[in-house]
Amino acid sequence: MTEEMTPIGLKEGMKFNCNSQNECFNDCCRDLNQALTPYDVLRLKNNLGMSSQDFLKQYTSLHYGPVSGLPVIEFKPNPEAGYACPFVTLKGCLVYEDRPGSCRMYPLARAIARSRDTGEITQYFALIEEPHCKGFGKETGQTVEEWLQGQDVNKYNEHNDKLMEVIRHKNRILPGKLEGVLSDKFYLALYDIDEFRAQIVEKELLKGLDIPEDILTKIKIDDTVLLEFGIKWVNHMLFGHKMTFGE
Ligand code: SF4
Ligand code: SF4
């Protein structure tokens, strides 16, 4: 399959319209090779009313990023179903409200650069035009920025950007494949967050760490706070970074 990438700015027009009348409807949800971020897993398991452990076991497989060496989760490949997403139906996406960030971004690619001085993030976008997708060239009357808002993708990007820091440190401090207990800790805190919470509550996983009471209370009831906490915990356990709160 050939594809064309065209850089595009946030204020430019988004000439792309995906809808169920397009002859390609659902084609993009087949022949998948789709990685899921920790925030994707959180949203999907809650949509399905499953524990993270059950969701990961039933729907995902684990491999290691060839560049990052970190554990990567993707939808379990199903050759009998043409490698289709487990949630695609004839009527569309079964988990639409909580579909992964990459499903929301398509057909846009996003890259970021973070300023060393201010920490400010600059985003860059490109349109990826694939021959099977018939949504291109159709006016929506929206800018790229408005289209992204309609996809409700910004909070996905915010969470995923926090993970970029882990990846950056990993390559610098622990090059190569992450293995053994460190890999287990990464998987536990960032993907299997219900088990992470259970180990915090029942097995005193955080013993010896100085965690403020209000954070401990919040991570017991709020998955998003737990995930943000998990990134700090991983930075601490893998790279020795001090865990700080309230920033
Ligand atoms: S292939 Fe493109 S236009 Fe067709 S359903 Fe998927 S995203 Fe929409
Ligand atoms: S989660 Fe939904 S939108 Fe994403 S690939 Fe699966 S069916 Fe398609």
C-alpha cells in the first residue's frame, strides 16, 4: 500500500470527510497493526466495564518497541477476521465514545517538539493519504484545529505526551530492550492499572515512598490520576527520578 504525507497547519482547511456513506466505511478498522497507549487501554476497559487485567488478556498482545525497547500493547492479531479490530461492526465502532487516540487522529499524523528552556510543546501535523480511504478532498468547512476538537482527541494527546518523557529517558539511561522486573513494573503501572491499584492498596507497593495523603486518596478512586501517578512511579523506579507532586 502506498501513502502520501502532506504537512498541514492547524488553521488550514480540513478537506476530509469520513462517514458511513463512503464506500470504504470500516475499511480502516481492518488489516490493523495498531498500538494502544496506556490512556487508550484505560478508556477502552472502562467502556467495556472490564478490569484492565481481563481487557489486556482478552483483546491485546504484548511486544517490545524496536526503537524504545519498551513494552507495547496492540490489539491481538486475528488472521481469521482479516486482522480486523475486535470492535468493528457493520454499523461502525462498538466503542466509539472511547475509541483509541490513533482512531481519532486518522488521517492525521502528529509529531511534537518540546522546548528545552520552557518545556513548551510545538505540534506538527501531516495528512496521510492512503489509496483505500475515500474521505479525502471532501469539504467539511472546518479547519484542522476544529476537526481535531470534534474528534475530542486533545486529552489523548496530553496523556500520550507525558509518556514521551518516559521514552526519552529510557533511550538515554537504559538503552536496549527493557526486561525482567523493570519491564513488569512498566506494564503494571501503565497498562494493568487496576492491578497496580490493587497492589498499592493490598500489598503496600508504595511502602517507603513519601506520597501525600490526598494523592493516595485520589489514586484509589480516579483512573486518570492513577495513570499520571503511574508515569511518575515508573520514572522513579526505572530512572531514579524523585516523585514530586503539586506541580
Ligand atoms: S477508510 Fe477513510 S473515509 Fe473510509 S471509513 Fe475509514 S477513515 Fe472513513
Ligand atoms: S476502535 Fe473503533 S474506530 Fe478504532 S479501529 Fe476499532 S472499530 Fe475502528
